[in-house]
Amino acid sequence: MVKSVVGEEQQLKLAEDRLTQSGLSCEVGLVIGKLSSKLDRGFVFDLVQTPRNDAGEPACSLVDINNNQKNKNKKGGSSSSPPLLSIDADWVSEHARQVSRMLLGGMKVVGIYIWANESSFKNSTLVLCQTVKGAAEAAQLKAAGLDESLLIHISYSPRRWTCRNCTVASNITSSSLRPCDFKMGKALASLQTFRCTYSFDMRLPIFHENRSSIESLAAILRHGISNQVQELKTAKALIDGKLVIDLEQCASEGLHDVEFLVPFMQNTALEGSQKEVVGVLTFRGSVYSFAYINSREPVSQALADIKGDILTSLQSRLDIICDEEDSESDPIAGGVAELRNDLSTEKLGAKLDLKFLSQQCKIAFPRRVFVPWLADTYICDYVQPSETLEVLKDHFVELMSVEAPTDASKILELETEAPTLGFFASKSFWDMVIPKSSGNKPSLSERNIVDAGTVGVQKSVRSANFNITAAVLILVVSILVGLALLYFKGSS
């Protein structure tokens, strides 16, 4: 349980100055940081304002309930109540979901902050608890092994900072909020950076509908990504070329390279008979990952954060495709005829029924790019194959309230090739594993190569036969000559 929280003084002071000068009576946003269960301490790196919703309305406002009371109490003399906070909890949760995609290993949306006076804050406990719970669920804190979240209150009357934490449960109430020590310091200076390149190659079968219903592309990929969790759990790790001991700390500063040693495992994805499997999805590529830990945390925490970041990155790419599919108004089945004739499709509907696909397809997933953030840290975003880095500008301003660098050289494009998804369909299971000669006809250049290879083989066979015949003849002649010499020598 987090007992104390340290906030990055420079960033929080900037946030306080901005709020003071804005003249706003209230504001809500996300708390970006890190919660360490091993240290019982939380770290806050920055506060990110939740943008206005699609209707142009702020995510937080004050509601004056005294007007209704005046209508009921015509005689007057009733005590006035302070305005209540009205928060669009669903919009804050959506903001938390999208920002979580941009954060790297170890960094999370660890809670929300509220800018309001003391009286309105105390009288709005229920809506605050609901907002904290929604943001925690959208940021998937439980999936990351975290069961608590933070609520930071910045009061302007009187001026002070307070922090509370609460257990992320289904029934968060006012009693769930517990005060914790909060102070400002240097939370970013003590971070250590770890990076890793993880290559994956999944083979996911598509079974015949007689055995199980044809699944959507998204469902099959989610299952395949979840299988990577077990593979990474059993992986040993090297940090800077040395085998990792779980409880040791990394004393040296600077950038540390991580390499996972994945044990050899039997690929069970292609198990099945000829009648059961009607196609195979291959999902392969490399994920570039960063993780940040406090210098007092063991290196095992860095490994756990990198593993979580790898899986989150794969899941985020799939979610981006699903989000785009949901935003399209045209029926999914409308593109089936086009997909059948396109063997290098860059975009494939995530909910497309795979039984309509009869030919091979290849789909490029979004690639990950890294953008400088605070101090020496990075955040990330995802770029579609048809997009350029220009799309990052509006995205960073809207979601993270920061300007993307105008100098493209500062953006790390480590994934020069995006992960790709391939679909291979065939009437026979073995046609997918060992292609037969009766498959797709080769092009003219391929035929020439094959014919040239065939001629070369025939020549080599003829040459080998000639050499064997000559060797046998020489051996026979040698034997006959030897016998003749012995005969003449004996007769003489």
C-alpha cells in the first residue's frame, strides 16, 4: 500500500501556476506517475488536463444547487450549500484509456487530480470516487498488478495540495479514500532507463466451423497475444550481457539493454488434423520497449515493466485497428469482394468474418515511435502505414498537453518495419505448412529460375553418372592388367 507520494516539483509548480492564471473554478485531469508496491511509495511525474469533450464542454464544472432550494423555501433564511462538482466520468475514463497507450513501461495513469475549493471538494465525494474508479479501470491498473489509485486535490481556497489513495474495487465509497503523505521533490532524477527489442512470431490456427464457430480476427489475435504472457513469464533475462538475479539492484546509471532468453517450446498453434484447420494467421515482427524504475527498486521490477509494456504495445495496436473499424459506417461485409482480390491489403477489418477470405493477405500493423517527454524520458504513439509523423502534433497537444518536437530527428523511429499479419488459407492443412507445386503458378522470371535450376540438376546428374562409369572401367582394366602380369611372370 502506498504510504507516501513524491511529486516532481518542477512540473507540479508549472501546473499550479497554469491553474492559478487560468481563472477556472474547477478542472479535472490525469495523474501520470508510478506506484511501487516494493517501496510503499508513489511517484507523480506530471498532471495532464482532460480536454473538452466532443460537444466542446469541459470535463468538469460546478453546479449551484441553491437555486432549487430557493424555490422550495419561499420564506428564505435557508442556509446556502456550496456548489457541487459535476464530472464527465466517462470522458475522463476515455482520456485515461488513450493516454495509457502512450506511456512506456513503469509509467501509468495512477489517478486523477481535481482543482476546486475545499467545500466543493468535500461535498462531491461520490462523483470523485466514481471518476477515480473509471480512470483506474480504463488504465487497466489491476492488469498491471496495482490495486490502488491516487486522488490529488489542489485547493485554491485555501491554497494547498493534498493526496488520497484508495483501493480499486467495485464499491468505492467515501470511506475508501485514505490520506497519504505528499511532498514535492525530484521524482524524475532518480529514474533508471531500460530498453529491449523483443521479436515474436505467432502462428494462430483458424479451425473449421464444424469444430468451433469462425472467430473474428480480433478475437484470434487477442488469444495469441495472451499466449505471449506465458512465454515471457518463463523467459530468463540478460541486462547489459549479465544474467539477472531477482533481488539485485542496478547500481550503474545510464541506459541499460535487456535481452530475453525465451526457452524452446513446442509450437502447439499448428496442432490439428487436415479437416480441422482451414487457415493460419501469422503475426510476426519486433517490439521496441522502454521501462523506467526508481534507483531503489530491484531490476526484477524493470523486467516486469518491460514485459508488461511489450504486451500492452501489441494490444494497443490491435485496439487502434478495432477503433478505426468501429468508426466506419459502411458494413464490414461490403469489403469482402475487394479483399479477395487484394493479396497485399494494408487494412483488414478487425471484425471481418474470416470464412469469407479465400486467398492470402498481408496486413501491416501500426508502428511505434518514441517522442521525448520529461527529463530523459520518452512517451510513444502509433503511426499507420499510410500516415506520416505530422499526425503526432495534434495528438500530443490534445491528449498530453505537450507540443510534439518540430525537429523530426528527435523522434525515435526504431521500428523501421511494422509488425505484419498474414493470412494463409488452403483446402489442406499440409498445403499451408509445406506448399505443393500445384499452388500459385510462378511468374515468367520464376519459371526461368526453376528451369535453369532443373537443367543444372540434370547436368550434374549426367556428370555424376559418367564419373562412376569411368571409375568402374578403370578398376576393371587395372584388375585385368594385374592378372595378366601375374600369369606371364609365373609362366616364365
